[in-house]
Amino acid sequence: MLLLYRALTVFLVTLGKSLNFVIFCLNSASFRSRLINFVNSKINQKRLSLTSRRSF
């Protein structure tokens, strides 16, 4: 029974943190903008990395 409570607790904590992220994204234009810029920069870095590997 204790294992069930632990699994339920871990699930609820994970769900709560996930929902907090979604709610924060919905409510903060500044955060959304920074997140989009961050993701785009990572995508561009990956593309540059793949492009430079192909040129050799």
C-alpha cells in the first residue's frame, strides 16, 4: 500500500510541475519569447553542427 501512495505522490508532483510550466507559458509573454528564442538558437546550433560535418 505504501508503494501505491509513493507512486501516486510522484505522479501528482510530476503532473503539478508540468501544469505549472504550461500555465506559466500561457500567462507570460516574456517567458514565451525567451523560450522560443532559446529553442530556435539550439535548433540553429544543431543545423550548423550537422552542416559542418557534411562538408568534410
